[in-house]
Amino acid sequence: MTTEPTTAPAPEARTFKAEVQQVLHILAHSLYTDREIFLRELVSNASDALNRVQFEMLTNHDLLDPEAEPAIWVEADSAQRTITIKDTGTGMTRDELVDHLGTIAQSSARAFVQQTKEGNKAAASEIIGQFGVGFYSVFMVADKVTVLSRSFRPEAEAALWESTGGDSYTVSAAEREGRGTTVTLHLKEDASEFASTWRIEQIIKKHSDFVAFPIYSGERQINQRKALWRRAPREVEADEYKALYRQLTFDSDEPLLHIHLSTEVPVDLHSVLFVPAKRERGLIERRVEGKLKLYSRKVLILDEAKELLPAYFRFVEGVVDSEDLPLNVSRESVQSSPVMQRIKKALTSRLHRELNELADQKPEQFAAFWQEFGVFIKEGVASDYEGRADLLKLLRFHTTRGGDELVTLGQYKSRIVDGQSEIYYVLAASLDAARTSPHLDPLAARGLEVLLLTDLMDGFMLGGLRDYEGLKLRNIDEADLELPGEVEAAAPQVSDEQFARLAERVTAALGDKIKAVRASKVLRDSPARLVSDDDGMGREMQRIQQMLGREAETSPRILELNPSHGLVAALALRAEANADDPVVVAAAEQLYDNALLIEGLHQNPASMVPRILKLIEAAARPE
């Protein structure tokens, strides 16, 4: 009897659903950036298949190839321009290949298409994972893809899925010994860079370095597998934290602080955060803002998850991983995700705690932190009411107590004098200017401590810092400032009539720059100052606008002259002798400009030079 030769059935051609065709067209023709994420998606799929087979093996011992190593292999062939990704996961039957690779949920496909229509198509690769179309990202780089798979079920036969990214695909019987899946990509000519072992390893290091299974290139494992942040802190050496920091930042300096957080309630969270030593860091990429990498189940899903911390902590570097996050999380859904909000709350709370402990236990290190990042904490006081209590503990100020000592609001409060119910501050262009501010005269005479505020951010900060533990903050440039304690008034060097004539002449010289000229009751060592009788917030915002170099008209203020100061007395005598004395006019304008300059409000200091030269000439002229 003659046996007829058997032939394998011909490949079965199938047509993609309409929604799949739309997705494929976008991926193949419209996305030109971030194409490397195709490998992230394939590795993620392989990792999921390995997780499923391990779960299956807990209760089912009748599996194909039970001794196979759970692993992923990636190979690049530059000559053939191919990439092959193989795993020993659950594998797929012929029907499963059709179900999983021939169909996308209509709602997901529609959402993906809509996103790419509304947004920047070049950035649409960021949402590929969001809508369950990750596998199809292979068509961004390949013009032909084959998937050879065999299910873990012992009786299942292998099958081959093949497509060129057009309207259809084929499915046919195939041969494969062990369980799992092999995906082969035939790369487009313009994607040949990916057919490089070095490039493949670079992408895996970036996106999939901490996948739970080994990833091999040839015989060599190329991923770390055991994520540092998923190990118990007691198991991690200090040098390992430093190595991770360098890998994340390319910063040659060691971080100032690292925070290792691992918890399962109220949210599964594994994280290592770093506070850099310097605000500007990185030898390759110079930057002042940190990056938080977000992992879901050890797979990188967001390279820069800014929403994980408040904006004022944007200098923080690190990684965050959670089992509670689905792989389809995206920038668009981060803010509305309850899991993300719990993660943000946990990270923020831990940062507050660690920074406060650093301040209490290592003041020198905290002083270094404050010098670099204090401006961010001030921003937080202005913008985050919920975190205000923790942030207030971190604030540090220079004060009139002198030196380089920085004090807390708590320390200031502990040193207030009897009868003091306010915290006094002065705004100035610099520390030197603040320490010589004429506004300090009456407070120095009474032994009252004053905060010296010189940063651009101080004006914003005061918007969220109007009081502290029952003490109101008070700008000492206010016209009606009432101070505790009594001091003996300085004896005037001019009569009331002489001062009145001088005030009239100064008022005429300065015009609408000022509201009025009056004799000061508090000045002792300074000849003049500008005081305000309007809303303090308005002055602070005006100062911010001017420091930013924007057009901002200076609101008229009251000019106080000190009748007990020798300069004021000399000007009064000159005005008495000659009402039109040009030196009196020039001196009045200079005193006004000096006051603006000290407070950082003068918009054009160079304009003072000609006047100063005239005053020097007048002073140098022999009598």
C-alpha cells in the first residue's frame, strides 16, 4: 500500500479589522520619534508571558517544557537587518495568535487614533502602551514581522503569524520544540540602526533594565534583573546607591541625600529618591531639574514623571515602581489616577520627613542643601498650602543677628522681646544692602531681630507666609510701624523752619516720584528712607516685576528725612542760603535713588553716575 505524502496546510490569509488598519497606518507612516519603544513593548509582552507561565506552574504541573529557564533572548543581525526576541513564556495557539494579534478592542483603537489626531503625531509613541496597541509599535521600524509561538499546553501545536503591516496577515502551522514565542523583525532601511547589538543593549538598559527575568544577548545577561529599589534597604550598600545615581544623572558628584522607600500599604511602592549635591548637574546633560522614572512591575512606562512630586520638589532625581499601576498609565491619566495620587502623597510626605531630619541631625549638610535648593522650598510655601506646615520648618533666613548663621522661624520666635507680636523683615537687593538698610535704624536701637530677604522668590513666598504661630510678618518699611520698647529720640540739628524749607525744596525737586516729605521720628544713623502707606503685597509684586526686568512703574512713597543727620542739616542750611542751590536738588535726587537701589527697585543705576560726578565736583570745590 502506497502512503500519500502529507503536505502542510497553506497559510491562511486574514484581513485586519478596520480599526487595526488605522492604527497600523499611523504607526507605520506618522511616528518618527521615540521609535525605540518597540523593544520596550516586546520585552514587556515577553515578561508578562513569563509571569503567566510561572503562575500557571503553581497549580498545573502538566506543562510543556517545564524545566525551561524563564528568560528572554534578544539578537540583532546587522547583515540581515533583523532583530529576534524570544521567550519561554506561555506561548500562543493558532487561535490565540489570531485573537491577540489580529484584533484590537474598538474603544482602544478609536481612542488611540483620536489622540494622534488631536496631538503631536511625532510624540504619539508616548501613548502607545496606553491603549493596548504596544505590539503594533513594531511596524514603526519593521516592514515585515513574524511571530512563531507554541503554547504551554502539551497538546498544542506551534503556529506562525506573519504580516507586512498592510491590510492583512497570515497564520499557518509551524514547528517549534519548546513553549514560548519568537518575534522576528525585518527592519526598514531607515531603521537599520536597531540591527546593532550595542543599540539593542542600550535600549534595554534604558527601558527594561530591571525586568524580573534575565535578558540575554548571546550568552551574556544584559539587564540587572534585581531592581535596587525592590531590595530591602538593609541589603543595599552605599556604593550601590551612588552607582544608581550616576546611571540616572551622569553626575560625577555624590548625591547629598538618598531616600529608599519600600511599602505595600496604602499603596505598593518601591522607590529610591536622590537629592543632588548641586542644583546644576550632569557632565553630559547640564540641567537643574531632576527626572523621576516611573516603572510599573519593573517595566519603565514614563521616563520623566513630573506629576509624582509637587513642582517645588522638581530637583529630586530617582525611580518609582509600583505593582498597583497598570502598564497603560500615561501622562494624560496620571493626574486623575487614585493610585498615582497615593504615590505622590507618600513620596512627598517622606521627602518632608527626611529633609526635616537632615536639618535637625546634620545642620551643615542641610546648610549646603539650602544654599542650592532653598529657593524651591520658598516656592512651595507660596504654592502648596497643604504642605505648608512641613515646609515652614525647612525655611532658613539670614537675620540682623549677623554673620553667616541661618535661623529658622522657630529660632526667631524663641528670641522675640517682651511686647513683640510680629516677625519683622526687610526686602533688599543683596545681603550687604539689607544689612545697611535705613529701615533697620529703629529696630537696631530696640534690639529687635529682622529677617533679611534678598531673593527674587522671597516676594512670592510672602504671599503664602503672612503669619507664623500667631506672629504676623511685618515689612519694616511701613509708615505706621509701631515697635515695642522705648528709645531716646536723637536731637535734631535743624529747626522746624529750616526743615520745612528743605522739605519744600525736595518735594519740588522730586515731584510725583514721592507722596510727601516728612521728618523721621525713628531714623538715627541714616539720612533718609522711603516708607509706604499702601498694601504690602502690591509693593512686593512690583519689586518682583522690576527684578525680572519687566516694565513696572514705581509707586510713589513717602520720603522721610532725618533731622538729626549731618547731611540733612547741611542741605537744610544750603537751602536756607540759596533756595535754588543745584546741590540741594542733586542731593535730593540721589537720596531718593539710594533708597531705591538698596531695596533693589532701581531700574537704571547707571543713570546716577553723571549726578554723582556733579556732587563730587561740588564737594571737591574749594570754599
